[in-house]
Amino acid sequence: MLGQTQAVGLNAFAAHVVDVQASVGSGLPGFSVTGSPDASVREARDRVRAAIKNSGFTFPDLKVTVALSPADMPKVGSGFDLSMAVAILAATEQVSSEKLVSTIFLGELGLDGNVRPIRGVLPAVIAARQAGYRRAVVPIETVAEAALVEGMDVGGASSLKEVAAWLAGDLVLDNFHRTAPTKPPPIPDMADVVGQHEARHALEIAAAGAHHVLMTGSPGIGKTMLARRLPGILPPLGLEDSLEVTAIHSLVGELSAGRPLITEPPFVAPHHSSSTTALLGGGTGFARPGAVSKAHRGVLFLDECAEMSVKVLESLREPLEDGEVRVPRRDGVAVYPARFQLILAANPCPCAPAHDVDCVCTAVVRRRYLGKLSGPLLDRVDIRVRMDPPGNAALMSGAGESSAEVRARVTAARAAAVERWSEFGWRTNAEVPGSALRQKFRLPPDVLRPIELFLRDGRVTARGADRALRLAWTLSDLRGTDAPVEDDVAQALLYRDRGATW
Ligand SMILES: [Zn+2]
């Protein structure tokens, strides 16, 4: 006797439909699973057996084999439980329905027969839809997430019994979960930031061109406060990006049932003592996305970055370069998207004096402290800004512009960049390679004059000149002009030079 249905196997960010075939026949009574199951899938046998019995069905006292195919794809996690139980019920003719072969079943089973939520339902359902399936049964807690996939008919189940009743046509599964929608926590507003005119402007330029930023300044000067406000001035995520970001957070298991779709750029701030695994992803069994992927299409904020180990800092090079991260695993490599905007913050020196206290570090110690950031990592940071304490005049001048006002300018500037670069595959000025800026999009000599002067005096390196060019395009986009003028280039040179005292 045979019973067949389908589930989805997740292999990092790649998901594939898996055929689940149960055969029940003569032989020594037992229950085996074939097709590269990992330990957690093998443990499913106990859960599936108990769930079937405790839902009022019979577990056959025969030889039961569940084959998961394609066999060579590694199967990880508890998400196959429900499909295995359904396939066994079908093989023993305890359920029968034409829906069996056209539906994807996702969920873990409790010993009592309840369906429990699993991670990664959104990417799994997206993969099922792409494979041509139009119907999925998922844990009720994740039904809102699954329902984000267009063209997919989803039903939320809370028990194996409900799934069987639905297959028999006796029950309609809910396509929503009875939890009140929750509002995302508000992003703090730029209007709260007093003074810091330069740093605010730097952040606006950074947002407009997707430039990475290094902020230095005394502790308590407001570096974290400013960085937390960056998502509020970035454009909201488009639908495609929203789905991609939500799918990553679904794999992390951090989506709330009442707020399935992430529409604002995420803000991720790992501690400076974080390991490379926490930052890049990994772990045993299922390779989890790390901070760089959670920050995909959003902001990765590294506070006190000079306290991070050189190894951890250097590990950021690959995602910064490629927009994705390759996480080594026992059975190969997991690839996750990781295109984020990097905000580095650092105290000027190890003694980290408050702004009205004198530093006790020697000149050598001061240089060495930020020196560890130098090289390939800093080459990718287009904007460096040193924050000083706001003067009394700034403190008296009251609130600055709101995030909404700044976001409007940023959104317009980004749209201009998209229009200019999209045929080359770049979405933001920060992505444009230096060679393109120097050749195909070379500016007229009079516009480039400030850079030529700086280069001749050795006040800027060739790489620094490329960064200044990228910034100049962003300044031009913010002004709403077609191409940078000499003043944009001059300003850009100053911007990247400010605070560059090491
Ligand atoms: Zn010091």
C-alpha cells in the first residue's frame, strides 16, 4: 500500500519540493525513513507514530517506510512531520483525497497530534508556488506568512485531526490566524536629534547613495542615536525586497504572527563581542542566517567596531563585495543574501574619554586603535564623519527636520540613481565600480579639477578619489541635477576627508 504527498526541504535560502512517499507492507514491523534524513528527521518517527495514535487513527503494525525524494538532497528539521503522517494515513486508507497529490504539507507534529510552527514557511511556500503548486497546509501560527505568496491557496491547521477532516471535505481550514495585527515598533525620528548638523547631513547622503559610513566620536555623543534613525530615512522596501527580507527572518524564526510582512529596512546591531558565526551565519544542522543576512536591504550597525577582532571585521569583506554570504556546512555551502548598508561607529581611542575629559592615550596607541580598521574594509566605506559635541547654539536651536522630510529627498535621489544605473545592474551609487566612474561616466575636466589638485598634492589616494566621485554623484542626485558639478566634487572630497585624522 502506498501513500504520497509533498513537503518542502529548505537548504539555506534554497528550497525544493520534496516528494513524501509512504509504503506499508508485510515484513518485520518497524518504521524507517530514507532519503538523506538528518537526526531531527529520523526523530520524526516517534512524533509521527504518537501523533497518529493520539489523533484517533491507527498506526499500522506492519513494515512502514517513508521515502523522501530527491534522495540525495539533505533533509533537515522537523518540518516533514505533517507530510509523513498524512502519507502514512493515505497508505493505510485512513484518509483519501485527490488533494493529497496537489497540496504541500508543512509542519512539525507534537506527540498529542497538534501541528506546531516551523521556521522558514514563507521561503518554503514561495518555492512550492514556483514549482507549480497552488495549495499548502501550514501551521496555523504561520498562515499569515504563507498567505503573502500570490496565487497560493493556504490553509492553517492546528492539529493532524483537522488536516484529516479537511482532506475528507468535512472542514474548511482558516486562511488567517486569529491574532490582532501588531504594529511594528516605531523607528525613532530624526527630529529628536539636536544639533549634529554635519553628521545628520552625512547620514542623509549615506541613505541617498547607500554608502557605508564610519562615525567616530566620544562615547555618548549620539552615534548610536543617529544610526538607529537611518532606517527611517531610507525608502520603504518594495514588495519584492519585502518578501525576500521576510523570508530571511522567517528562517531565523523571528516573524510575529500578527505582523507577517517586513516592509521597513531592518536594523541589526550585533554586539562587538559577536563571533563570526553570529555575524555571517552557520551553526550545526540547519545553517542559520547571521546578522549580515538579517540586515539584508537594511542597516548593519557595528558599535565600538574597533573593539571587534580583526578576524571578525575581515569576515565582512565577502558580503560587502558580493552582497551575499557563503556559510560552510558539513554537507556543502549555504548561500544567503546579505546586501546591507554598513554603519561603523568607534570611539577615537581606547580610553574613550567623555568629550570634556582629556585623553590619556599616547599618539601611537591612538593611531593603532583605529588602524585595525584600515585596508580593504575601510576601502568600502565612502563616508567618514567625526562627531563633536553640539555647541550651545545648536542645543538652543531646537528640533531638526523630521525623518519623513529627509526620506522624501532620499527617495527622490535613489529613484534618479536607479534610472541612471539600472541598465548596468546597479541600484545605488555605492554599487558603481570605480572604473565605471573613471571611464564610461567620466566627468568633464573642469568638474574633476578638485580631484586632480588633491591627487597631485597627495591629499587623496586613487581609491579615495573613487569614493569622492561616488559621493559627488549622490550629492548631485540630492540636488536633483543630471550630473555632478565642480562644487559637488569639492564637497565630496571634504566629506570623506572629515574626521580622517589617522
Ligand atoms: Zn584616549
